Amino acid sequence: MDRYVVLACGLNIRDQNRITLEEQRLALGTIAKELELIRVVGDKGSYLVASRHPAGQVGSLVLSALLARRADLKIAGAAVASPTVVVNALADLARTLLARYGNGFTLRDHGIKLGEDTWGAGLALPLFPSEVPPDRAIFHKIKNAIVFGWTFGCVLVAKREAKNVHWGESVTGPASSQMRLHDRVIVELTSRSANILRDLAG
């Protein structure tokens, strides 16, 4: 069976789409004959699963199970990637940040020290079946988010670690707008911190 990292979009952000971790486990337990839940990290829809089905069907199975458990959830979709894609993108993220920030970047927690602020690095993955365009290195910074470019099927991003600054909105918006600007592609993304993705795929 192939393994997949599955990231549901928009769960448990700003008190919306609330579904407990136990409810998520129970929901995915109902499709145990179709896929094996190997690992869950955090409470925002971050799963490592194994299945004999292709990526698109795996994503649909996960979303259908969550919605069957909680019909009021508003989930735009899910990103589905192989662990290899995630591991390669995380390595490229680390190389990019080390080259740019040197000792201001800490691999242990993927933190970036910018003046008095701390930023957390991570990845934004396209919702299935969208794909990111070929590799591109850029630097685009706004108040709460930085986009470093895209590679290995993921966008390299960071967010400012501050109250009410969330991965889902503060990172996805700037990343997708830069992709429209540079490569004229329209894509929806879901974002996760590098630490969560490392725990999932590692």
C-alpha cells in the first residue's frame, strides 16, 4: 500500500469548523477497510495514511468520512502528497532559509528570528488535483506572511508567530496570489508548519 500525507483544509481555525481530534480519529476509523490511519499530528486535519487507492480517491475518502461524522463542516478540499514530496520540499525549505538567514534560522523548530519577531516556516500544498508550476525562487513579505517560492510540488512559506495569525489564511493567500502573478495559475492551497509536516512524513 502507498502512503499519503493528507491535509484537510480549514479545520479548527479561528473557532470555525470545530471537530475534536477524537472525532477525527473515529471518522477515519469508519473507512479502515479502505485506508489505514498511520499517524495524526495536531487537531487541524493532518494525517498520514496508507491505502491501495490512488491519491485522488484517498483524499475523497478522508473528506467524505469527516463530513459523514460532522455534516456542518465547511472543507474546501484536501492536499494529498507522497511523503517523499513533503520530505524533499522540507529539505529545500531548510536550505533556502539557512542560506538567507544563517544563524537566524533554527532547524529544530523551523523558526526564523527577524528583529523582535519570530516567524515559523512551513509548506503550502495545492488542494487536489491542482499542481504548483515549476520551481521558482522569490521573496515576498507582507505583515504576517513570507513566500520564498515553490519547489517539489509545494510552496515555501513562513508566518509571523503572533496571536490570531493562522497558517490557513495568513500563508495561503500571499502564496496563491504570487503564483497567479508569476505563473498565471489559479490554485487553492492548504498550509502546515514544517514541524507538523516533518512529524507526518518523517
